[in-house]
Amino acid sequence: MPQNLSPIPELYVSADSAQRLKVEAGELVSHDLTSRQLCDLELLMNGGFYPLKGFLPQADYDSVVSDMRLADGKLWPMPITLDVSEAFADKVALGDDIALRDQEGVILATMTVTDKWEPNKALEAEKVFGADDSAHPAVNYLHNTAGAVYLGGPITGIQQPVHYDFRSRRDTPNELRARFRKLGWRKVVAFQTRNPLHRAHQELTFRAAREAQANLLIHPVVGMTKPGDVDHFTRVRCYEAVLDQYPASTTTMSLLNLAMRMAGPREAVWHGLIRANHGCTHFIVGRDHAGPGKNSAGRDFYGPYDAQDLFKQYQDEIGVEMVDFKHMVYVQEKAQYFPADEVPQGDTVLDISGTELRRRLAEGLEIPEWFSFPQVVAELRRTRPARNKQGFTVFFTGFSGSGKSTIANAVMVKLMEMGGRPVTLLDGDIVRKNLSSELGFSKEHRDLNIRRIGYVASEITKNGGIAICAPIAPYATTRRAVREDIEAFGAFIEVHVATSIEECERRDRKGLYKLAREGKIKEFTGISDPYDVPENPEMRIETENSDVDHCAHQVILKLESLGLITA
Ligand code: PPS
């Protein structure tokens, strides 16, 4: 593919106009961008999403969803949308300019709203992600995080989002193009990654570049990746260590502030277009590129080669050539890496899967030098200490009077007796007194209450402590959101205290069921308000025939079996 390194159009106004526009925009209705929208806006403004001129208007959106093309026919596989709440949408009329602010309130851009509509999210999920299945992180986001209304229209960029971390490693498409021009790099292979690099990656990327007779751009995503991934701070420190392993002047690295959608084939095409905008000529696409994992039936969302097939089909339009990702394995006798299909006959192949690596890290086991670089392993161990040294959250859920608090208390005391990590109990009643005293029991207030508990628990988990939560937490989607927040930092163990409503009512320790039956307490869980029974909790406890000590002991045994505590 011919390389084009002339500057790509950006959406920024000149510095003088920016100053004036910023003052004027202070008067406009303003929208606080979500983390994902902030990533999207940055790439819209700096040309990473060229030829988009703003968040998609409806005609472009419809066409992208159904045909992977903008309304004018240009290839674009991913809907880049500004989702807002209905309440916000009501404040905006077509033709209005709105200010787009970052999370600190800084105005980054204005947008002229040309379109406003309620999208068919189920259709978007089916078409873009292949299934309306909330096990897919982007579908879950679509239904449970994104607002109900989309606004579309052109953007006027005022300033770039500010990044305080790894500033010298961040480049706009035009900065990278200029760098390639200056270095005389006429062919550039980009490698997209959201994981730490080990020796096999170094081998395969170097090999891919050599085969294409090109230079190499390590282009990791540091915006939003798959929930549960290693945080980008750790990854960038790991990448920096690996960068030293490439022959000098063949390879460079730049960080891409992209919010991934994990959309497999469509995502691969999108990644290709983004790399073309960054001045690359080749792009490495591997097995299950940007795969979201398993669907709710336990099967992969996409076939392992779907992304490669789709990419090949659109390669000319994308403007970058696909380079096949070779699965590299270590051959013991030769003490070097080979593509899996070129291993000399009879030789011994060594490989460590991602799952096995996580297990070894979790259990503090040896990670051999042939697999990774010592600096990378040291970084990973620093961030992910062995499981018995990490923070975690035990989240009890169940009806009022089911025994959650009593068991939670007993578990807390047992853990404190063992020592080693600080333990905090976030019991329903304690939280309602100290954190949520103004809240009632509507769905909105319960959700807010649980999100607050989740936030505190995630901070405790992140900092290596043990959080024990014991609210009713009646809604499955909210429990899932809390799980995601916490699993970014450590284990989340959901314990369903499955005492039946009849038994809770029979016990009626606080006399609340009686009042609920008499209608004196409204929206009472299990009587006049819903409770979603957890479908796949880590543990379910029956309290009707066991005493508290036995129930608490079962939890302790579970924590032991997960390697979170050692006897
Ligand atoms: S929630 O739904 O998770 O926000 O509830 P939570 O914060 O755990 O608070 C539940 C405790 O509040 C008392 N209470 C009620 N529970 C359910 N429904 C209604 N309407 C209600 N009104 C007051 C009740 O004592 C719960 O305490 P526990 O410890 O669960 O028995």
C-alpha cells in the first residue's frame, strides 16, 4: 500500500480562536464526557478517527450499524456516538451548540447538535457486536451504562485532553506521521496490544516487521480495554522494558488513547483504519483479535479467524496491509522461538498460556526466563502480588433478616484472628447510617447505595485490604457493575445468603416484615419490591439448617480454596 505521510485533517481551531471560543462556550449547555466519550473525542479531534467530523449523526449511525459505512459510502465499522440521558437531551434543541467538558470541567470542544434520537440498542448490539448478549462488555455498556439518547453533530476542537502520565509516549496521528517522515520510515507495521508483552510477542512482532521489510510501531491501547486487564501504568512500564530488546532504530512505541469495544472482526477493521490515520502501512492481526471472551452460553462470540477474514476483505479500503500474527512457541532443544507450524520434528515445545501465567502470578510461582523478560515479570509481580497478599471483596446478598450481617460479622472476626490484612465490614445498616443516610429504598436510591458500597470496597481491594459487604443488593445489574469495579483490583466473591422469604418473615427479627405486610413500610424487598436471585454466585449459603459458625466457616474454606487466604 502506498504510504501517505502528509498531515491528516484535525478538528481543532487555531490557538487564537480557541481562546475566544473557550470563553464563549462557558455560556453553553455543557455535557460532562464519560471516560469512553473522552477517549473518542480525543481521537475525533486529532484525526485518529478521520474521516469522522464529530459524533455520528443519525444517517451515518444507521448506515454504520447496518453496513459498516458512513452515509457517503466510506468504510467505518464502529458507531462513535454521544450518548446522553433523556433529561440532558431535553435541554438541547437541534441547531444548538453544546460544550463538551472533561471530568475536571475543562471545555475541550463544542458540538453543534444536528441530530437527536433514541437508538434501537438491541439492533446495534446484534449488528455491531454480533449478539444482544450482555456477557459482551460493549453490549453490557450499551444497555447498562450508555444514556438512552444519542446526539450527533460536528465538533469544533478547542484543546487536547490533558494527560499527566507518560506524556512523551503519546502522539497524535500527525506527530507520528512527522516522526516517520523524519526517520525515513516508508513501511511501518503496527502492533496493537492491551496485554503485557513477553518474549513470544517480541519475536512475532520483530519477525512480522522483518517479513514486511518494515519498521515496527508498538501501539498499545491505554484508553479503555477489557474489564480485568492489567492497568496501563503497569503495562507501559513493561513495554518500556521490552522496547530495549529490539535492535536500535528498528522499532518505536506510542500510546493510543482508544476506548476498545472488543468487537472482534469489526474492531479489527476499525483498528486498521486508525493505524492508517497514524501513518502505518501494515497491521498485525492475530487469532481472535479484540475478542470479548465467552458469551452467556459459554461459547466464543466470534470465530478465531473472523477478524482476519473481514480485514482481508476490506484491506484495500482500509489502506493498510494485514500481517498474519504467527503463534510463536519456544523450542527447548534449540533454545529459541519458532512459529508453531515450523517446529523441527521431534523437538520439545514449551508454552505458557495466558491462564497459566495468571495462575503462576496469583500463586507466586516461578515464571521461566525463556517465557518473559525479568523486568516484565518483576513489574507484574509488583502490581499483582500472589493472591494471598492481594485485596479482595466478599459481597453477601440476600433478603433482610436472611443472616447476612451475622455471618459477615463472624467472617470478619475469623479473618481478623488470622491477621495479615486490614478488614472492613460494610454492613447494610452501617452504610445507610454513615454513607447513605439521605437515601430511601426506591430502585434509584438502592442502586446509588450499592454503587457507593462498591466504590468503597473497590478502593479497599485496590489497596490490599479485605472488604466485607452485606447489603440486600436486590438488582443483578447493579451487583454486576460492582463486580466489574472490584475485579479491576482483586477478587470479588458473591455470597448469596439464600434464606427463603418465608423463613425471613417467620424470624422477623426487626419486626419489619409485619410492618411491610401492614403496608406501613413500602417497597419492602421480597414483599412489595423485587429481588433478583443471583444466578452464578461464587457461593450460596443455606442458613435454615446450619448455625452461624458453620456458615462463616464455609466462607473461610471457600476463600482458602481460591488461594485468597492461607490456613
Ligand atoms: S439495599 O436494597 O441493598 O440498598 O438495602 P440495604 O442498604 O441493605 O438496607 C436494608 C436494610 O434496611 C432496612 N429496610 C429495608 N429493607 C428492604 N426494603 C425496605 N423497604 C426497607 N426499609 C428498611 C432493613 O432493616 C434492611 O436491613 P437488613 O440488615 O438487610 O435486615
